[in-house]
Amino acid sequence: MTSARLTNPDAIRDFRSHMVGFKEVCESALSGSAAELSRVRDWLRVDQQSFWKKQLVKREEVYQTARRMWLEAEGDTVGAMNKRGPAKPSSMEERILMDRARRHRDEAEEKLTLVRRWMLKIEQDGEPLVNQCQSHDFALREECGKAITQLDRLLDQVYAYLAVPTADLRIDAMPATEALPPATSAVETSAVASSPAAPSLTAASPEAEAEAPAPAPEPATRPVAAPEAHRA
Amino acid sequence: MPNVSGDDALLEKALKDLSAAWSRSSDGWQDAARTTFAELHLQPIEIRARHGAKAIKQLEALLAEAMRQCS
């Protein structure tokens, strides 16, 4: 049997609480990916596509009006030249307005095309990434759960040896320093570290336990005065 | 316009914190069970979480670019 070098059971308990916190962050970060994709997709479809569709209609009307005005101005200019009467010197101003309106219309058309292209790209490239996130999410839930269970086994073994009620010592939301009375920790730590019959943590695996179920020796001291104080 | 969450950074930070907590735990816990735990549980979790953070980062880059170009 390998000798345990556990000088402080709080080390496992503290790490367990970090593992629980880590699992929660993973779940929150990875499970939010689908919602994030949906938000952007809806923004593109509902907000941007609708906006640029309306803009395109509006800007097309403005362009057509400007074009009519330019054609009229062109007619006036040519007619004036033929009659040799009071002439409209040029249709340049109308031409400039028409060109500007056409650029605005083209811009709306390009934006609409761009929005549609991104809607497609998000489906094609975004969905597989969301699937990856979900796959990692499920796997991490399982792997973190197994890790926490293993830490619980180790803690159970340590505290069984020390005969401390683990239910009072494994409180996820409670900081380690509050959950375990300092005096208790000190006594038990020395008991684990100094006892020649200290249990091996490696024996925590089911196979090892089946092979050699080590009877828990009577603890030298009995700690933990009031468990209720640590359950809240 | 929706915001990009920055979840990849959160996950990276959580991973860094977990790694630091693991290192700290070596002060009071050093035995074969620790090594076994690292090999069987911690390392696969770390690899998986890094892949997860990478996937989130790629997704967020894609969405941010869509918002930048289409706004």
C-alpha cells in the first residue's frame, strides 16, 4: 500500500470547491453559444434585412425621381438649343443629384446582399461551431462530474479515517476556511500525517477497495463540536 | 445590435484559476492518488475546456464580424 502524503485534507476540499465553480463556468459559457448565434441571426434577419429592404425601396424611388428630373432638364437644354431661345444652360445639377441618388440606392442593395450573405454564412459556419460547443459542454459536464465524484471518494476515505461527518464538511458554497473548524483541521491533519496506518488515497478506486477494504481505525481524537453550525 | 459575450475569456480564466488551485493543493496533497487524478480527470478536462474555449472564440469572431459588416 502506498503511503498517503496528505498533510492537509483541506487541500482536496478546497480544490473540489474550485472544480465545482469551474464546472458552473463551463456550463454557462458553452451552453450560451446557441443563444448567442440566435441573437445575431435574429438581428440580421429581423432588424438588418428589414431595414435595408425598406431603404432599398425608398432609395430606388428617390433615384427614379432624380432620374426623371435629369431627363426633363436634359430635354429643356436640348430644346432651348434648337429654338435658340432662353436656354437652360445645363443639366449638370440634376445629373449630380441623380448620380448621388443612384449611389445611395446601390449602397442599400449591397448592404442587403451582404446581410443575406452573412445570414447564410452564419448558418453554414456558425451552426457547426455551436454543435462543437454543445458537445464540449456535455463532455465537460460529465468529466467534471466524475472528477468531483472522485474527489468526494477521496474525501470520504480521508474523513472516514478521521471519523468526521463529511456532510458537514462538503458544502460547495461555503469557503473552505469557514466550513472546517481550524482546530479540527489541525488535529486531523496531524493524525493523517503521523499515523503509520494512514490510508492510501490510491486505494480509493473501486478495484482497490474491492481488493483490500481497509477497516477504518478508531481516531485518536474526536473533532467537530456542532455540525449544525456548518450546514447553513 | 447584440453584444458578443466574451465567454471564451471567461472559460480561459476559469481554466487558469483551476490550474492555480490545483498547484496550490500540492502543498497539502502529494501522493499517487493525486497523480492518478491529474491523469484521469484533470488533463482530459483541461484539453476539453481548451477546445471549448477555442470553439467559443471562433463563434464569437464570426458573429462579431457579421455585426461589424452589417451594421
